[in-house]
Amino acid sequence: MACRDSSKAYQAIDKIRSCKEEAKLTFLKCDLTSLSSVKQFCDLFLKMNLKLNILIMNAAVNALPYILTEDGFETTFQRKN
């Protein structure tokens, strides 16, 4: 599971395992507002030679204020200024 919040990731893992004990889940930190975090995640994922079985994109946002990431991109659309 690629998540930015480890406590929420582990809560989700616990919930999934309560329904399916044999579920094989791994948490890796990935904060999409930081390109450095995304690169670290990708490097670690590839190094661990993990199998990607399911990809769920859950990044729905609405009416956020205009904020720049640490890389200088707008958080909602990731466009350059």
C-alpha cells in the first residue's frame, strides 16, 4: 500500500486482514506532494521486487486552496507556476 499516512495505512491493512487473513499486504510511504517521496517509493518498490496486483487511485479532492508543493507545483493539478 502506497500511502502518505502510516497510521491510516496500517488501519486499512488491519481492516482488510480482518476480512481476509491470508491477504499479503506491504505498506510503503509515498507522499504525492513530494517528488522526492515518490522517487524513494519507486526505488524501494523496484528494489523489493514486489508484485503489484491491484492499483486503486484514491486521491479525490475538491475546492482546495491554491498551494504549491515543495517542488513548486500546484497541489491539485500538479502544474508548473
